[in-house]
Amino acid sequence: MSGFAIAGWGKALPERVVTSTELAERFGVDEHWVVSRCGIHERRAVDPGQTTASLAVDAGRAALAKAGLTGADIAHLIVATATPEQPSPATSAFVHHELGIGGGAMDVNSECAGFVYGLVAAMGILRMDRRPILLIGSDTHTLTANPADRDLSILVGDGAAAVVLVPGPDDPVLAWNLGADGSCADALKVPAGGSRMPTTPETVAQGLHFAQIKGNEIYLNAVRYTVRTVRETLESAKIAPAEVDHVIPHQANIRIINSVMQHSGLRPESLITNLDRYGNTASASIPLALTEALEADRIKAGELVLLAGFGAGMTWGSVLMRWGGAA
């Protein structure tokens, strides 16, 4: 017995809604311009006191309840995030404490591909340790976007979502693929605050602790590498794009998503997206869309589900699953 099942899922979203109308007024542009560029009508933003960890705790608690487990039942906690609670210790330490996790904890920072990376890591751990794993994607990128940066501010939203993996007789994963291209690290970054550029009064004054993006470069590489990982995963599984029942991509930008779908040969009707309501929630975007699809009973046993994401770095990854295990 070396398989697993996803036994629980849950999400957490801030109550505060930031509409594209509000952002259009702030930046002196037309609302249609905002929506046409990214496909986002509204996104969520944390209020004071809400953090990456607090959202992760709420999502994790919901997933545990769905699975009928408690934190003490969890052997391994994995938190995928690029907006950590603080530089040290890891965000997972705070989540571990609040949820009363019985086993170990670690963070995964592969930016917006973090949930896929975390899922592959969880699969590997389960082969060695046949006990439940809690995997959470949580990010608060509204806190890292410069309020004066129109291009990033219209994209980002905050949220978290979680899944519980438990041992099972069937392996639902048909194929997976991970990759990275560190030569693209400059395309999307937060320059200051690490060992390369330690925090100083000057870095704060210059706004170097906010995210910086090269939009065109990100767009081109996001499409190129996501199409690549999708093709490689489907080819490995010997599955044609038209056979995929549900595609859950990283919810970055509707133009990127549509281009990936088109160039991958995936059916438009297979797309699952909530981008219009939540924006780009980074590590949380794929599990958020997955959770909502499961809550709506949209995914049925035996159907093929493709998860595909990309992130700063650049990183990318995809996982093809037959939901519920062997058909």
C-alpha cells in the first residue's frame, strides 16, 4: 500500500474586498482597463492582525475538520508561502503551534508554484511515512505590493487553502513534473531584507522591500514554462490534453491562463478558475480553486485533474491526478 487520498480540504479568505472599481479610481484608469488586463473584478486583502499564518491556521483547521482529524493526527505539516510570517522562524512553526500538530513542520517557498512543489514533497514523504500530512498554501501579497505600483496592485489578493493527505491503497497521481530557471530570478523579486541586501534605513526609504515585476518577461516565461510542464506531464502519463476533465492552473492573469490553455491543447470547458473573485493569491491560488470545485461537487471520482503552476524564480510544476485513485 503506497498510495494516498485527499481526505479533507478547506479555505480561508479575508473579509475585506478590494474591487477593480476602487483600484481604477486610485490609479486614475478605467475599470474596463483593469479587468481587460487581468480578468479580476475583486480580490481579498487582510485587515490589521491578519497574517499569512493566521490564514493558514484557519484553512488548515477547516481541512482537518473535513477529514475528521485533529492536529495531533498530523505527522507532517507543509506550508507553501512566499510571504512568510517573519524571516525566522518558518511560518509553519506558528501554524504548527496553533493547530497542535503532532509531527514535524516545514515551509516551501517556490512562489506561486509552491503548492505543487509541496504536493510532490508530501507524496515523497508519504512513501516513507504512512501517516497523514497537512499541506497548506497561504500568501498575503497585498502586503508586499507597493501601493503606488499599479501593475502589481491590480493583480494580487490574499488567501489560504489546505488539503489533508492520508495513506490509501491507490496512487491517484499519474505523473508530475517540476522545474526551475534561476536565470529569470530578476523578473519578479523583493530585493531587500535578505543576506544579499540586508535591511537598512536606506532600503526601507527606497521601497526595496516591496515586490518588483517585469511584466512582459513574466508573461512570456509563465506561458512558455507552464505549457512545457503541462506537455511533459501529460506525455509522461500518456494522456491526451482532450482527455483531461479539469484544469486548475495558478490563478495569475486571465491572459496567461487562456494562452496556456490554447497552446497546451486543453479544452476551454475543463478550466476551473476563481481569478475574477480573488485575484492572484500565489501559493493559495491552486488549492483555493481546488477546494471550491470540491465544495461545489464539480470534481467526480475517476476524473482526471491537472494542477499546473508557475512562480517567481522562475519555478514551475504540474501534477496529473485521477481523482479518487484508480478508475
